[in-house]
Amino acid sequence: MSATADHSHSSLGGLALAALGVVYGDIGTSPLYAFKEAFHGTHALAVNEASVLATLSAFFWAMMLIISLKYVWIVLKFDNDGEGGVLALTALAHRRAAKVPRLAAMVIAAGVFAAALFYGDAIITPAISVLSAVEGLTVAAPQFEHLVEPITIGILVSLFLIQKHGTSRVGAFFGPITLVWFAALAVLGLDSIVQTPQVLAAINPMHALAFAMEYPRAAFLLLSAVFLALTGGEALYADMGHFGAKAVRIAWYGLVCPALLINYFGQGALVLRDASAVENPFYLLAPDWFVFPLIGLATVATVIASQATITGAYSMTLQASRLGYLPRVRILHTSDRERGQIYIPSVNWLMLVSVVVLVLQFGSSNALAAAYGIAVSGTMIITTVLAVFVSLSITGRVRLPMLAGLGLFALLECAFFGSNLTKIAAGGWFPMLLGALIFVALTTWKDGSALVAGQRRTIDVPMDGFIRSPHPEVPRVAGTAVYLTSDTSVVPSALFHNLKHYKVMHEQTVFLHVINEEIPYVTDADRLRLTRLAPDIYQLDVHFGFREEPDLPRALGGADRFGLKLEPMLTTYFVARSVIVDGPGALPRWRCALFSWMTRQAEGAATYYRLPANQVVELGTQVML
């Protein structure tokens, strides 16, 4: 084997290990509360052999079909330039439906709503995961029950504080710990299964089907607990861009799936031996001497579970911004090799505040379990529908089996969603309300931006016409004017308004266009590209790698080698900024106010590109919506 191949295998193994600590944290901690919820939750089942075997059978086949087959085998194939998540899938589906405008609009709306629901899941997961682990104190030392909430909040604050160090470093630290966690799950479960091997009969799907036929209502309600074992599936897809599909698959099939199933079956075996163990079957699997170490390990594992949805929220925000559903946000890339590894400070702190409020409001994992599941099941259904659209373009023998499989997944997920709806009054309203609010914000930004762009097009002047037309009558003033532009085919609106109001041009005019490259760093030799458009009028392209902080003044220091003199004290940067005012009604007044507020929160170009404040002129334009 070649050295290159050895290195490739080594890198893949490292990515798979890191994926354990980021991608599988969420679904990996479901054994803490999922099985318990079936017998000790909102719709608790009677504890007997038939119900235990039916529950385990439902867990087994739900994980096999929804996670192993749908997500890990099929959906991970639908990446958009390496990125996963429902917004990436929406972009792919939109391309297939673009020829039918109404259908394309429905695809976009569904995808955006699924993304909004995902944010609700991303906020609930850290709260319920860490709470469920710390609640182990009530089993080992009931006198410490009053410390559960303070300890949970302290752990969560620490988790969000370390995010700035980057996904790769967090994953490298968490990966080995998660490996120990999954090994512990398997060992605890296997020890219990050996004592009660008849529990393995639950692999037969007839146990679940027979229970459903005899007790249809109880089986329907049971699905809301079964679904808790699947809640990391959507985060798994959203985090794919961090590590790649191959590493994610290796980790799932090689370790995560077997360990989870063994532990669930071990909990079922324990309950068959001792019905009172439903109080907390996970911790009661452990021998007395191991309970406190297990609490510590579970706490760390749930911190890792939170990591999966935090990084998923970062990825979703990046995609939403690129697709025009969110304003420009500050995004920091934290890896030289993987572009998908990012950190978004604003999202990080908003999530921290939301999670702490949830812990204080609900107070226990049982209360949060009622709110959990609705958002994820809704997102899963939409993901399946979008995958159908993408699959329609596939040719060959795999098309019909794939469509048939997706149809089966859709039926199962609709059943899960219906079961979770029974928990609306018990807390399920929260993720639905949060998802609706986020959906309104995302679509308002998209619609408002389209209206602003439409108004700008009515006053845009083609660059070619401007360059060909001499301007001898326009007085020239000393210095250089640098106009930031995102579209080099039209004259920047800042220059248009400068001519309109001040009726002057500078001795030297530079149209500056920033280009973001797909590589981590751009060398100084490749940083700038200068094009002379007319006497004393230039187009300057500035290239930045995805790991670089865009610093325009520093980059422009290299313009001298092209013969372009940019004296710092004689250079003025002109930036256009829109001021939104209520107008003739293209948007309802409340949406116009929301869009105006979001515009004000967006990071300005001057700050983003580190322009010196005393050399920036912002030309505001009132836009009536």
C-alpha cells in the first residue's frame, strides 16, 4: 500500500473518530431518556413482557429503517457541494422543480420551514441531554437533587464558551471520550442481555406489529417515545459537511448503531427482571460502584450531544445566509482542511441564552421530553419529501427502489409526527411556536431583500455604458475613491448617488470586488487582480481564502506592485446602505418593520472588511416597501 493511501486511511480514521464527538453526540445519548419515556413518561405503558418486547422491537426497526437506511445510506448521498442539511437538500430539490414555479415555491417554503424547526431542536437538545445526565444524582445521591439545575446550567455555559476553539479541536477532544461512552453503553447492555437473553426475541418485528394490532391506541402513543431514539438523525445530516459522508457512515455502522441497540436491549432485559427499574433503567444497569463514574461519563457525553446540534445550527445559519434567508453574519472558519468547520459567535450566544431559559422554565428532562420530538419529526418528513424530488432525476435501476423506500419512510415519519402531536399541551407547543417565528424571520428577509434588489435594478447603470461615456463636465477632487461592489456589471449605487448629490468624482476611482475562494488561504501573489477600465478608473478583485479574516486595507497594501497608488490618508471607501421605510404595501407593515430591524442588525460592510472608520462614507438610500 502506498504512503498516500496510508495517509488517506489515517485521515479517514481520524475524521471518523472526530465525527463520534460531534455528529453522534445527540443520538448517542438517547438511551438516557428514550426507553424510560415509554414506561415512565407522558403516555406510560404497563410494564409486562409483551409491552417491553414490543417497545424494543419498535426501537430496533425504527433505527434500522430511519437512521441506518434512510439517513446514513440514502440521504447522505444528497450533498450540495459537500454540505448536508435540509437547506442544502432544498437547493437540490429546487433545481429539479424550477420548471414549475408554483411547485418550486412550495419546495422552498417547505425547506425553509424545516430549517426553522431544526433550530428548535438545536435549542432543546442541549437542555434535555445535560439535564438527563445530571439527574443521575437523584439515583446515586437523592440529597443533591436541588443541585441538578445549577450544575446543568454551569455545564452548558462552559460548553458554549469553548465553541470558539473550533469543531476540529472540540471533536478531537470529544471523539475519544465518546468512544469510551459507546463502549460503556455496549458493555452495560451486554451484561444485562446475558442475564436475560430472551429479550433478543424483540428483533422479530411481529412483536411490535402484534402489539399494535391488539392495542392500537397505546402503540400510537408509544411512537412518541420511540422517536426519542431517532432525534439525532437530522443533526447527523446537517453536520455531514464537517467530516464527509464516508467518515460518518464508518462511525455509524462500525460502532454507534451496535452500541445503542445493545444498550436499549439491555435496559429492556433489566425491566423484564425488575419492573421497578423503569424509574431510571439506564443508571440502574450499572453496578453500585460504577454509578458515580457513569454519571460523570454521561454528563460529558451529553455535553457532546449538545455539540452535534450546535454545529448543525452553525451549518444551517451559514447555508441560510448564502441562500439569502439571513443577513450577513460574522462566520469564523476554524480548520485549514475542512471548509465546513465554522464558528458563528452571534448564533452561539443566542443559543446559550435560549438553552438556559429552557432549563429554568422546564426544570427536568421528563418535562422537556414532552416538548421534544415534534420539531424533529416535522423536519424529517420534509427531508423525505425533498429527497423524493431529488431522486426523480436519478436514472437506472436504483430509482424505483429508492422512491419506494422514501415512500415507506414518509408513512412512518407521519405516524411519528402524529404521535408527537399528542404532547402539544405538555410542552410541544414550544418548538412549533419557535419554528413559526424563525420561519417568518427567514422568509421576511428573503422577500424584503428581493424587493430591495428589484428597486435597485430600476436605477442600476450598466458598467459598460458608464465606462464608454466620458465625463469631462464632472469636476475631479483629490484622492482615491474605493467603491465596494458585489456586481461588477453595474455601477455601484454609492457612486450613482455620489454623482447625483455631490456632482464630483475623485482623481482616481476603484471598483473593489471581493471574491471568496474554496481554499483556506490565498497567497500574496494571488491576492489582487487589477483591470484598467478607463483612464484613472480601475476594477480591483481581492481574493480571500475561507480561513482568512477579510482585511481590505491590509490586502490593498499590495496594490503598489500593479502601479496603483492608494495613499491611506487620501483614500475614501464608499459603502451603500439601504434604509427601509414603510411604503405602498409591498410588504405588510409588521413585516416591513421586521425587515428594517434585521437590516439594522446585519453586520455592515465597513466592520466586516475592517475598513478604517475615519475613511468610510456610507451613502444611505431610503427604500420604500
